[in-house]
Amino acid sequence: MSRQAENLRAEQGCVRAIVGVLAFALFLPLSLATAADLTVTVTDKDGKPVPDSVVFLMGGPPTEPGPTVKMVQRDQSFNPDVLAISVGTKIEFPNEDPFRHHVYSFSPAKRFELKLYGGDEVQEVTFDQAGEIAMGCNIHDDMLGYIYVVDTNLLGTTNENGAATISGLEDGSSYEAQVWHPRLRGPTRRTAQTVTATQSATIEIGLKRDRRKQSGSDFEEGAY
Ligand SMILES: [Cu+2]
């Protein structure tokens, strides 16, 4: 083989390698780009973060039941104050107090009653309908907690900074974001805004006055 031909072959090999690397480099981000996160921050009209807001996105894949989660009774209150789940998800109600509770709800989305129970009994309920569920306790009048059931797996609850991050979104896609909070103004206590995956979003909501300080209850009285 002539020197020229050898050089040509070496060059061709080199070009092939470069093309291969380029193709890999281009393909890799494309294949990773399908999953994106979105952080939604919920604020009140004064720009203050609102914790315990449920943020959920419509327009995702069909809803599947989520893993079983817990609504704990501790120190004579519900923990967490607000628990958001997807339709079909089961909730356990462990009682960590040294006395008994009798949890109930009259909410249309799920009426249920967990008759007097202590720490050694496992109580669980499956929530198969979307909507707002306010819970109380027959023994302790000031106990008030919320379960919010949504028909999507794209959901989160805001932390103390008012932020919720939702994962598994399609990069660049738009979704209708809904926010629910127990003190949000209006009959559905819900507001909507269009958001785009990968861009963070801020949603401002109008809140009713927090009566916790006056009443000692976690949220407004007479909500259920
Ligand atoms: Cu109780």
C-alpha cells in the first residue's frame, strides 16, 4: 500500500471516530431531554410564600395509584396538615398518641369513619375520587386536617418556602397547573395557571385570614 493510501485510510478512520463521538454527544442530550422538573412557588398577594398548598398539573399520562402514605395523629393533631395524593392511593392512619382518636370525614369526595382506635391498630382507607376531604376527630374538636385527591400523578405540596417540585415532565411542554389551599378564596379553593416544564413558575393566590392564632385550630373552623 502506498503512503498516500495509508494516510487516506488513517484520515477516514479518524473522521469516522469524530462522527461517532459527535453523534453520541448529540444523541445523549436528546435522549435525556424527555424528563424535566418544574418548581412552582406559591405566594399570597403580599408575595409571602404559602406552605401546605397542593400543586398539580393536568395534561399528563393516565393516573395510577401512588404508593401508600401516612396521615399520622400526633400531639392531638394531623401530620401533615395537608396530604395530597393521586386517585386510587391508600392512606394509613397511625395513632402515635398515648390516647385514642376517632377520625371522620363528611366530605362528598370520601365519607369515612375510623372508630375509636389506639396505637396498635392499623387503619387504612383508599381514596378513589378526586376532591377535597376535611377530617376531624370526634374526641378532640380542634383537630382538623385535609386530604386532597387529584386525578394526576404530577403533584406536589409546597414546603415552608412555598415551593413544590414536580418531576417526570416532558421538557418544554405546557401544562395547566392547579393550586389548592384550604384558605384559598372562592368555592373550589383552587386556581389555575399555564406553566411550562423546566421554567420555574410563581403562582399568586388570594387567601382568607388565618384564624389559627385566635382559635388554636390548624385552619379555619367550620370547614367540614
Ligand atoms: Cu382525636
